[in-house]
Amino acid sequence: MTRIVAIGTTGGTISMASSAADGPAIPAVDGEDLAAPLAMWADDLDIRSKTLLRVGSPQLTIANVLEVLHFAESAVDEGACGAVIVQGTDTLEEVAYLLDLLWSRDEPLVVTGAMRASDDAGAEGMGNLLAAVRVASDERMRGMGVLAVLNDEAHMASLVTKVDANALAAFRSASWGPVAKFVEGRVVSAYRPLSRMSTLPVPDGAEPRIPIIMAALDDDGELLRAAIATRPRGIVLSAMGSGHVPVPMADAAEEAVRAGIPLVFASRTGGGTTTRNSYGYPGSEVDLLNRGLIGAGWLDARKSRLLLHVLLAAGMDAEGVAREFHRRGAW
């Protein structure tokens, strides 16, 4: 029986082309046309493609991601062995993680894109798409949740980060590495996660008004106070090192906690984890935890914002939020 792989496209560089020889890239290729050449390399699969959107990924919304989730769920329920979502790379890591929090199926859900437009010299989009389709149809990838596949590597959604604005090797899993690679037309995997976290309820239609505030040298905390004044649903601090901020910023963060605003701190470094008991000076992670802030662990600020949104949308209290961040951020 031929295996079915469903592809849903939302736009992005992979489906763009230049309007002139030296002009900027704009949306140009529908999902059906984008996937058509796959028949040359994956004739053992029944590939069904659908255009969902045609936008640059910075324009995607939470509502759009929920539409993508519904597409993938329906495809699997109708018999697909896996699904692939094609989008721009700017928000790929965020979309992949949000989908991962909500994806309850065992079938692989893969997110992919490209760094070069379809008519660029050396465009890698078709290679990424072929690798994504192979990963989505591989039985060994079942039960691993959502994966990001680019540059012949498959990364867990909870780990993957875009680390370069221009290079082909723009994505990596800081501190851990990819879970599989695509070599000579086949998926090669050396390890898999010990277990997968339970999925969370699909969030309501409320906007994720959760700002990310980055800590910086000699920060006086006033920008954080300005954010508090807007009464956001929560706040994420992108903190120094393993979870450290200037004391005035720590004072402002404590004001947010006292006002009933959940506040999570993540590391701004791009790798490693927030700690719990390494440093005890004012403004350190021990101080922040004692003030009622929540450590993000291995999750970066962008993923922390999405997890916080989903948890708050589910009606979780501060204690529940802290517990979930410890589970999902500490692994």
C-alpha cells in the first residue's frame, strides 16, 4: 500500500522568486507546483500538497498556526503517514515549537523551508522538501513530535534555533545537535528522546500579549516597568548568562510578580540552561527564583513566550506554570 504524505504550504522564501534580475524575492509558487518535482525522487510515496497561505513567516499569527495544526491533524486522520508544513525560516522555530506543544499524533509532523528563493543559484528548497518528506514517512520518526528539517538535518522542535540570518546552515540544536540526518536519499538516526511530553490544550483566541524584554548592561528596569503598565498576560525576560539581570531590573520584575503577572526568565546566550542554585548574589538566578520568577531551563525566550501563552490560555495558575516550565524546560 502506497504511503501518503500531506504537504501544507504557507509561503516563505522557499516559494518565492525575484521579480527582476536584481530585485527582492516575493511570493510566486503555489504549494502544488512547489511539490510537483518530488515525484522524480519519491515515486514510492503518494504526495498530496495544498496551499494554505502565501505569506512571509513574520506575518503568521497564532490563528494561522492553529489552521496549520488542523490541516495536519485532518491529513493524518484521513490516512497520511506524516505531514510536512512549508514556511519561511524567520519564525520556523517558533511555529514548530507551538505545533509540538499541541501535536497529539504519533505520526511525524515536519516543518521545513529554505534560505534561498526558488530561482536563486544553488536554491536548496527542493532538497529540504525531499528530506522533510522522507523524515515524515519514516517509521522510526514516529512518536517524536514535531521536527524541523533543513540542510539535511532533523531537529527537535523544542531545541531548534535559527542561528544565522543568511547561511544555508542557519539552524542548529544548541547544546544537543540534530536527532537525524538525510544521507544518500535515506534518513539516518543515531538516537531519539527518552520520552515525549504530553500535549497541551489548544489555546483560545486571545492574543499572546507576552512581551520579551532583554536584559542589558546597566539596565534600570524602566522598560520592564513600562511593559508591566500595559497589563500583559505574562512577561519573558531574556536574561544574561544562566539567568541573571541587573538589580534594578530584578526589582521591577518582582513588581510584576506582585501584580499577578507571571514572569519567566530565559538565557539570552543561545545555548545552555538557566540554573537554580549556582549563583546567589543580588540579581542572580537564586535571587530571581526567590522573588517568584520562573526559570525557563533549556527553553529560549521565544519558545518560553509560546509555552507561557498556551499555559495561561489553559487557565493554569502560577504554581502550575512553574511546574510545567520545570518539566518542559529541564527535561
